[in-house]
Amino acid sequence: MKAKVVNDLMQDPLVYIEFDDISDRILFDCGYMFGLTLREIQKISSVFISHTHFDHFMGFDHLLRMCIEQDKTVEFYGPKDFINQIVGKLSGYSWNLCDDLNLNFKCFEISPPIVKSTLLKAKNAFKIENIEEKEFEPCIKKGNGYSVYTTVMDHKIPSLAFSIKEDDFLKVNSSLFENLNIKPGPWLGNLIKKVENNEKLSEDIDFGNGILYSEEFLAENLLYLEKGKKISYVVDTAFTDKTFSDGIELIKDSDELYCECAFLSKDLEKAQNTYHLTAQQAGKFANHGNVKKLFPIHLSKRYNGIYRDIFDEVIKEFPNVLNAYKKKK
Ligand SMILES: [Zn+2]
Ligand SMILES: [Zn+2]
């Protein structure tokens, strides 16, 4: 799994997630999104919107335009009032000649203690047909090989922070094949399946020429569990006791944290008044959350030309700070 920061440090914060072996593509926030190619946009399977301020949501129309002729369902997750806001956007257009369209939006409104969901079909002019409700759980999406978690932060309106965690997976120590004098084959797939399904390993595998190993021996020696990667995304929130503890609970042990560093501490009052984080506060999240790498994003444009000051401030709290924009190039 890898993350791509689509815009530069002072622009709308979009993070695009892709996987090696999974076709799903995930987007955190969809503000100005012209940095994504048509192909990248058309592969998006779900979009997680922190909140619906203009700079986090205006790209919805662009995505709609790029995907309108696709035959698929895109999932959208957002905070309180989200379903009405998506329907509001869609109802700004006329949808009278849409019988041949097969694009659907499955919308989830995350408002603990409940989650509302509805399926909006282009064919039906994106009208609400019915709304389902279920109890909120921090894991809001269980994908094929990964899960997405959320918690509600405070931006004077609810703002969602997200973490995506790949499932742990079995890997094969193939350097041992030679030592054991065996070759990979269908037996290996069967063995992995058995271990994954917690099945009993009671058989022996005959490799010919008198070479025979028990499944248990092979599993113990050849297979090991690789921890799935965790990437977290935190933007547009005030720093309070509650956002700090809830945020830490969400992001803990992330491999990568993409976090707003809107203001310098010297502008703390501005940060507090606008319910944003300072660079120092972002560093505290990274430090207490025991993350491996912090990528500052969504810096206030007032620091244009002196953004290094933001990095210097973060580094005092948390040393492993990287420039996502440079990483992209
Ligand atoms: Zn905002
Ligand atoms: Zn913002």
C-alpha cells in the first residue's frame, strides 16, 4: 500500500492510496483534484471526506464528470449531514436523460452513535430511495485486504480523521527452498490456505526422491506473518484533550501520518480560532501516536516561502518529518 499526496504543501489536502495486489483505490478528501489523472480517478473505489469545507469537497463534481459513464458503485464516507450535502450537489444538475447511466454512489454518513447510508443511482437521477441506519463502529469499511477506521474530531463542525490498515499477511521465506531441497508448487498455496483458515496441519507432503516433510514443519519454517501497513490522515481539527486522545487512539503505530500543520505556534490564537492544528501540535500527535513518519500537509498559505519554519517546529516534537511533495516527485 502506498500513499500519494496529490497537491503541494499549501494546497487542498488529498491523499490517494493504491495497493500492489488489490484493485481498490482510495481517496482521502476531494478538494482541488486536477493533479490526478483520468485513469487514477476512474479507478477510485471509495472516497473518505473529513468534512465538507470547500477545499475538501469541491472536487466531487470533477470526480462525477470523470466517472459518469462508468458502470460501478463508488462509496463516499463523510460526517454529519453528508447525505444531504451530496444530494444537494447532485440536485444542482438536470438528470433527465440518464436511463443508460450505471454509476451509483453509496453514501455513508458517519455520525456516532449511528451511521446512515443510502444508494444514489444515476439512472434514478441520484434521488434518495431509502436510508438505512446502523450502529457506529470505528471500523467503517472492511475491504478486501484492508480496513478503514475513523474518529470524529472537532473543527467547530465534526471533522473525520481516518486510518487505513492493511491486513497482516503470510509471507514465504523462499530462501529456504534450496536448503530443504524442495521446489514451490501447488502444495504451497494449499499450505498457505490451510494456515490462513486455521485448519489442522496433519498431512505429510511427498516431494519425491525420498524427501518428505510434514505440513506442520513446512508451515513453521517457511511461513511468517508480515504486518500490514497503516496510514493515517488527520486534517482540520482543533487540538483539545478529546481530539488528542481520540486521535492518538486512531493513529497509534501508523507507518505514515499525513497531518495538517496549518499554523506556527506563534500564530496559536489564529489556529485556535479557526479550529486548526499548529505544527507543534501535529508533532505531538506523531510523537504520542508512536508513528514512524510524519508528512505535514495543508499548511496555511501565509507561510508561502517560509514553510521550512513549519518543518523546523515539527522536528522539535518529532524528528522523522518528511516533505510529501518532494516524495511525490
Ligand atoms: Zn476545514
Ligand atoms: Zn481545510
